[in-house]
Amino acid sequence: MHFVHSVLLFKEGKMSFEWVVKIILENWSMFLRGAGMTLLIAMVGTILGFIIGLLIGVIRTIPMYEHGIKRYLLKFINIILSVYIEVFRGTPMIVQAMVIYYGSAQAFGIDMNRLFAAIFIVSINTGAYMSEIIRGGIVSIDKGQFEAAEAIGMNHFQTMINVVLPQAIRNILPATGNEFVINIKDTSVLNVISVSELFFQTKSVAGNNFRYFDSFFVACILYFVMTFTVTRILRLIEKKIDGPENYIMYANQMQVEKPEDMMNKAKGENW
């Protein structure tokens, strides 16, 4: 009925800019709370998911022991982590939210806080994706660096912390930022467990005024502003980490002249 009502209003030409402004003025606090909740869940979920993915990525790149109980223990851990990754990458977040939130209450009698449940769901979902992204970043590092670190007596974790991860994290920064942007949009599925993020708040506004097109048009703008702003900030961070595009590497500490100046001086002496 609501959809039919909206279609009729559209045909009558009543989907106007004035209605959009009116909805914003009357419900700006709800939109603001929803956008804030969306950013909070996406940011915390991405950070925790990155930490989970980092730990899993490091563990899954540990060289397999040749024999002994450590070999079988590492195999068992890798199997458990593989199952976790495949399950959470192979099922939709909306289904995970339903199973974790309502399933934990029904099966174990656990009454989870909705915000905690939302952050938990986004974190473990992001962790499954980030673990493969980080593992790919680690594998992309030249094997010679692993061998060099091993030659000077570093173990696997020392090699990761001091040699590999600083390079791998820089390489995966764009993919990590992309996960953050995806999480901003994917938080909308958490309305199924009544988390008051932007989609849930917009649905409440539209339910009160029956202006579904206008209300969700405002939500669309807010989602775009959030994702566009985050993308621009991440691009600036990437450029800052990369440093200047053109720079001069000096041969030694005593060299204080630029190579161009040295070449010009040499030409002058030849003349």
C-alpha cells in the first residue's frame, strides 16, 4: 500500500524539492543519529576486522614444520581458520546477523546488546575478507626478504613485524579502505536486528510521512557523502605515505649538490 501511495504521488507530480527539504528539517536529528551509528559500526568493525585478519594472515603464512606435534597443531589451526574464512565469505551478512543475534538468544539464552551484536557481526565478517587480503599482501613480498631475515636469525614473527608487514600493509591499504567503504553501505542490512543505523532510521521516517521516495533520496545523499568523503581521505593518506613523486637520491652524505648542478658545472669546466 505504501509503495502504491508513493507511485500515485509521483504521478501527481508531488515528489518535489520542497518535500525533501521539509523531511530534512523535521527529521534531521534522526538522519544524523543514523549516519553517526552507521559510521561508528563501520569504523570499529573495520578496525577490529583488520586486527582479526592480520592475526589470521600471519598465522596462515607460518612455514609448515617438517615433523613433530607442532606440524599437526599448525595443520589443525589452519583447517579451523579456513573453515571460518569460507563460511563468512560464503554467506551474506544479513543471514549472519539473523543467525548470530537471534540464534544466540534462542539456542544459548544470550540477550546480546544490538550495538555490540552489530559491531561483532561486521568485525568477524570483515576479518574473513581481510585475512585473505593480508595473506595476499604478505605473499606478494619478495621471498629474498624472508630468506635474508632468516639468515640474520629472525624467527617468523620477528620477520613479519620488522620486515614484511610494514610493506604488506602499505600494499593492501587501498583494499582496506575499500572494505571500510563497503562496510558503510553494508551496515544497512543490520536493520533486520533493529539496529538504529541510517537505513533503519530512514525507514522509520518514511513510515511516518509515507514519502518513501523523498526520505530514501535523503538517505542516498547521506550514504554518498560518507563514502565519497572516506574515499577522498584514504586517497590523501595513500599519497602521504607514498611521499613526493619526484625526489633525488644522493650518493652519500657528503654530496650536497644536485646531480643537475653537478652536470652543469662539469659542462662549464669542459668549455
